[in-house]
Amino acid sequence: MEFLGTNKYKIIHGDALQALKYEVKDNSVDLIFADPPYNIGKNFAGCKDKWNSDEDYLDWCYQWLDLCIKKLKTNGSFYVMTSTQFMPYFDLYLRNRINIMSRIMWYYDSSGVQAKNYYGSMYEPILFCVKDKDNYTFNSEEIMVEAKTGSKRKLIDYRKNPPQPYNTRKVPGNVWEFARVRYRMEEYENHPTQKPIALLDRIIRASSNEGDLVLDPFSGSFTTAYVAKQLGRSCIGIELQEEYIKIGLRRLGLSNEYRGEVLHRVMKSYRREETEEQLSLNF
């Protein structure tokens, strides 16, 4: 196991189960966002996301779910993702161990063909959980969105006395529409399941305060840690793959090199073509 970064912005290079068990104190974390491998065959820097059986995958998941709950403070919050086919198992397992406050659907459009012989998947599920349903952080004013009934349609609520206009702002419902991170987006990193900054921005603003500790046990592209730092939170990011550790170090501004390798973003193919074209014009 390797420890990088600072006490405020810490990266742990190692196995999530071992890091959670031995390197994160119990009852110490304000907010956990867990976006594990989904067991659907994705390639993570040469490591295929596929267990021998669904039972093996779930056994592994139940171990880190239990550990995450132990690491949360009594007023802490836990957001967890997985694939649509495995979320029912997560839901059943967690509901007897923690309070599930919301079942969220992260919806996104797709420009490509999803499926021809069945209904393609256009969302990913998220559970929002808290240890104590009477004592947890939820900064509703930080995440308000437009309420179209009041802002666009200008309707009046005649049930009230006297009648009043509907509110123009509201707390988001449990269907969240954020675009997936695509290759040409500025925030894109070389990771197959990168989550958008906007998604983590809403979660971290809602369920933590400045100075709080945010933990991501499967950091990947380190979006959670990146947003946490931007919003004045401390963070711990755990990651097994060295290629993604390098993304985290660079993205968090913790180091310009790793084991003698200068860290920089991989130039996208269209940028490379533009650069080559510009060079040819200069000659």
C-alpha cells in the first residue's frame, strides 16, 4: 500500500478492502461516495471488471459496504452506485443496516443506439443513505433548481389563503439529468466510467460542509476528490490501478511527476490533429 498527497488531500494506492479496514478510522468520515466496478466487463487499465459469479461479486460488495458504514460518523451520509441489475441487492442489504433516504436515478441521453431487441439502459441508480435520519447534513439551499411551475408557467396556488404564486426554486427530485462525460468534454479523463463534475458537485454540496472529510473508496478518475477540494473539503481517495493514481495526483495538483514520469493529460486525437495542422501551416 502506498500513501500519497497530504493529510488534507490523501491518496491511498491499494486494495479498497484493506485500505478501508486498516487505514481509515471508524466514525471519522462525513461523506462517502462509492462508485465501485459494476461487474459488467469494463476494462480498467488492463483489469477486467468481471467476477467469477454474481455471488462472488455481491460477497465482495457486502464487505466494503459494511466497512463504509463503520467509517461514517454518526451524522454521516453515504451515496452508493452500482449497475441496475445489482442495485436491488444493495438496497435489500443496506436497508437493515443504514437509513435509505432516497433512491436516485441519474438519467442521461445517448446519441448512440442503445439496443435493438430490448429497452436500452439510460440511467444509473444511486442510493442516498444516512446513519441517523434525525441528524445528518443536507444543505438544501446549496442545490436548488428551477421550479418550472412557478418560474415558467407563473401559476398561482389558489389552495392558500390568500392565493400565492408557486415557488420558482425547489430541491431537486430523485431523477437527475446530467450529461455523461464524453471524449470531447474538457473534464474528460482516460477512464471508462468517469462520473461528471456536476453530479459530484450536487452530492458534496448537499451532504457535507466546508472542512468536512469526503471519502471515495473507488476513486478512478478522482472526480470526487477533485470536487471536494474545489469546495473546501478534505478528501481521501482509494485506488488500486496505478494509471488512475497518476490522474489523481495531477488532477488534485499534488504532484507533477510519479516514479520519474512527468504527469500530463493525454492529448486527445482531434487536438493532436489540430496541432499537426497548425504546425504544417507554419511551415
